[in-house]
Amino acid sequence: MNYLLNIDEAIDRKFLVTKAMRGQADIGTIIHVMDAEQQGQAVIVYYRVTRYNEKFHDYQDYTAKFENLAAFCKWAQPDNFIARNYECFSIRDIQHYIKVKNRSFTSFCLPIILVAALIIWVALALLMFKTNLIVGVVIGAVLTLLVIILAFSLLKMQKKKEKMRLYRKVSAGWGVVFE
């Protein structure tokens, strides 16, 4: 996934780290890109990691070199929602959000569809062995299509549910109290 056209778009923006870089930034950390430069295909990024504690904010500056812009985009993704509300979430919440957000049709739905379709077609082959073949094929096709629709709906529902869970966590302290 490439979110940027060139590395200059990343300067003075916050990104959510989706892959750990040993000794620098862990998964779920917010980084602030302070400067970046392009050297041929390679990209050099100067960024700041801020760690929030109850008593103080600690920050440290790092430099990282990536093979190309796509490698940087795999490592860190722009995410304004997490960046604005970072203090409200635990690192576990953010890592789970990244895991759910990065699910795709091929990584989540396709394995479910393949296993379910295999079970459906094997069961139909065993049950319809001596009966009408056309009816078995139609039933198998309809059930397989139903599994595809359900798997895709499950993917969308999980993404929405995770986002709503985080919104509830952010807005937990909001409200009006009447006395």
C-alpha cells in the first residue's frame, strides 16, 4: 500500500507504525516525521517518537533509511484518528486496531471461503452421490455464494466494530451531567 506520491508529503505529519523497527519504534507507536529526503530510490526519514507517561512526555529523534517510498508506507501509515487520541488508548488497543484495519479480502475472507466451500462441496458430493446432479450443483453454488457474502460482511462488520469500540473509548468522558 502506497499512501504517498513522494516523501515530501510525509514531512510534518504523524504516522502510525505498523511494523516494529528494533531499538526505535514499536508497533502501535505514533511518529512525527520532521524531515525526509530522497536519494535515488532510497528514502531517508528523520522522525521523532514521543512516549507519553503520566508525569511527563519523553521524546527521542531517530533516522531511518528505507529502500523506497513503498517500504516506508508499509512501515508507517498515516492515521489521524489514532494520532489525535493516542493518549486514550493502550498499546494493545492500537495493535489490535492495526491488525483489524490491515485485514483484506484475500488475507481474511479468502481462507474462510475456501474452507467453507470445500466442506460444502464434499458434503454435497457425499449426499448427492446417487441423486440428481443438477440440484446438487445449484445448491452448492448458492451455499458457496452465501458463504462469500457472509465472509465479506463479517470483514466489514469487524472493521466497523473495532472503530466504534475505539470511538467509545475516546468519548467515554464526554457528556452532560445534570444536578
